[in-house]
Amino acid sequence: MDKQATIQRLIEAVSKKKVTVAPDESLFDSGLLDSFALPDLVAALEQEYSIRIPDSDLNPRKFDTIERIEAYLDSLS
């Protein structure tokens, strides 16, 4: 499974909604994520990829789109 598909699966699990957004579309503007769901998504990403995301990086802009999440994860490796 490619990284974008994995991210999409995690977003669906956190939001309990089917992801129907383009990889560059805002997850917050689309209503899939909000500030309350962001920590849950980050926890899911940490578990899936066996990483630790610092609290200082919990900025909605870094997790606004599937593409941005993928780029952020790539920057950690």
C-alpha cells in the first residue's frame, strides 16, 4: 500500500467518514478533520509509522492535505 493510501485509511478511521478529497485538498475545509481530530490523526500516524511527532509540530497547516502529511512524514525519515 502506498503512503497516500495509508494516510487516507488513517484519516477515514479517525474521521469515521469516507475520504473523497484530492491529495491537495484541505482536510479541514472539507470537514474531514478539525482541531479535535488532529491529535487522533497524529497518534494514528505515530503508531502506523513507528515515529514520534513532537508537540511543536501539531500545526494544522502541516496536516492540512494528504500531500502535506506525506511530505511531513518523508521529512522525518
